[in-house]
Amino acid sequence: MNYRVLVTGGAGYIGTHTCAALLEQGCDVTVVDNLSNGTVEALQQVEQLTHHTVRLVQADIRDRAQMHRVLEEGAFDVVVHFAALKVLTESLAEPVKYYDHNVGGTAVLLEAMQAAGVRNLVFSSSAAVYGTPDAVPIDESAPLLGSNPYARTKAIGELIIADQVRADPRWRAVCLRYFNPVGAHESGMIGESPLNLPTNLMPIVCEVALGKRPRLQIFGDQHPTPDGTCVRDFIHVMDLAEGHVRAVEWLMQGPEQACLNVNLGTGNGHSVQELVQTFESVSGKNIPFEIAPNRPGEVASVFAQVDLARDVLGWQARRPIDSMCADAWRWASRAG
Ligand SMILES: NC(=O)c1ccc[n+]([C@@H]2O[C@H](COP(=O)([O-])OP(=O)(O)OC[C@H]3O[C@@H](n4cnc5c(N)ncnc54)[C@H](O)[C@@H]3O)[C@@H](O)[C@H]2O)c1
């Protein structure tokens, strides 16, 4: 599988794991990242891990001239587009910034791809596009209802891509709707290390385990779920990374279907409390927690219908929740 792949946002959490998976399959990888939430060191770790080099272009995807240059010089087969801002609460406070990076950046990327004749795209979407679902498991036919600016930028990204594919039949695209990525590469060499204060559950749990925070806040224990805490479809980041490899392969086989929206989850829900208990048992660390009020608009239970990924992409998540916790902890305890 020796494709030339451009990975935007490849220095970030899911990007580094996907770069590792692509390199291990023999792809040639170039990353465009502005390093606002990713690091050169993380990509160096990817190189050490895979014994392959990654080309890094430090650039912002909204920089039209740079993006045209990168795309025109690279002779890429496919683009995997991660670069985006992703903090839901920040998107409520600074919506325009989110539309600028996530929607404006995507439009610049597509324009540069079209100019360079690169027409295969894998897009990082999110289960957030479903908003508050009527029923679980959620399948891909559920309406796009994103209930916050971040989620809406992802839904709009999908719509722009679908319109581009409709306008030019030479385009092929896969929008991958991730559920809740957690964990780290099994080697412990790469993982999730946000440059700003962590907002996702697992990095916060790791900080509590390391003594960097006194306790975890769990938002609500009276939700209509078996133990009252929210239920999510946690997915190991390496399963997610392998889902991207399958999406690239699928695109490169020149599928009839031009635009595919597909859930990447395990299909199983686990409660926040269950995740914390599993983490405690695999790490041997006690995770003190307190119950905080429900967050506004918090959905009690979300998990994916995963048949489409299995049937069309031939992909299924393989790693169980204890591996997610053990691998996250191996990374966090090494990284300190
Ligand atoms: N982590 C999650 O829980 C989750 C869930 C669903 C969807 N996603 C999506 O997956 C993608 C990757 O998420 P992640 O968790 O790896 O985030 P991340 O912040 O770790 O990685 C994003 C990378 O993009 C870069 N970046 C941001 N804006 C940029 C810009 N304008 N130009 C160039 N580079 C830019 C950052 O420096 C960072 O390295 C994002 O699109 C996110 O919305 C993430």
C-alpha cells in the first residue's frame, strides 16, 4: 500500500496514531500542521516507532498560498483531513474562530486539492453531528443536528464535501464519524497530550492518577443509564487509526459510491463510571471523583451502529475497554 498521503493535523492525537498506521502499511506521509495543538516531538516519536520518515510542513490550512503549494508539489493520492479545533466549550465562547478553522480551513483545502487534481479525501467528522439522538444505537441515516458550534462545523464540513463530490464526479470522499477516541499506541511512545488544559475524559483521569489533579468530576449520576453516569462508545485510538487506513484503501480501489458517511465506534456503550473502574483496576491507581451537576445539553447515552463500517470498509474495532485504559495509562505514566 504505497500511496502518497497528505495528513492535515497529523501532529495531533488521532493524527499521529494514523500516521503510524499508514507508515506501517507502506504509505509515504506528509503532514501539514500549524502545531497549535500538536508537536514536532510527537512526529519524531512516530518516526522512531515505525522506522520511517514523515515530512512536516508547518502551515495553517487556512493559508491559501501554502496549501496550493503543498498540494501542487506533493503528487498526493489522497488527503486525510484532521486539522481542526475540537473543544466544545471553547466553540460556544468563540464560535467564529471555530467556523474559520474548521469550515474555512476545509474550504481552502478542497480548493487546493481541486487545483492540484487530488480528489480523494478522508474527513474527520464526529458523532457530535447527531446532536441528541432519538434512539441508540445511532446509524448514519440519523439527521445532522449538531447542538453546538463545534458539532455544526463538522456537519457543515460534511455538507461541503458532499456538494463537491456531487459537483465533480471524479471526487471520492469518506467522512468518518468518530465516537469517543481514547487510549494510546501500545508502545507507549505516542498518546494524547493536549498542549492546553485537557478537556477529554481520559487525559483528565490520567492526570488524577498522576496526582496532578485531586479528583475527577463526573457530570451527573442520575441519567437514565444503568449506573446513572453517561454512557459513551469509547473506541481505542489505534482501532480508529486502522479505520483510516481502511478508508484510504477503499478510496484507492475507486469505489462506485462517491461519498460515504460512516460511524467509527465499537457499537458498545460503557458508562463513565465503568471506564473509571476499569482504569483503576488496570493501573492500580485510585481515582477519587465527585459528582458535578449535569452539563447543559449532555446526552445520557450514545453509541454507534457499526454495520456500515464492517460491511463497506471491512473494518471493526478490536480492542476492549481494558486495553484502552491500560494503553492510555502506559503512555501517561511514561510521559509524566
Ligand atoms: N479527539 C476526539 O475526541 C475527537 C472526536 C471526534 C472527532 N474528532 C476530530 O478528529 C480530528 C483530530 O482530533 P484530535 O483529537 O487528534 O485533535 P488534536 O487537537 O490533537 O489534533 C488536531 C491537529 O490539528 C492542528 N490544527 C488545528 N487547527 C489547524 C489549522 N488551522 N491549520 C493546521 N493545523 C491545525 C493542531 O495543531 C493539531 O495538531 C479533529 O478534526 C477533531 O474534530 C476528535
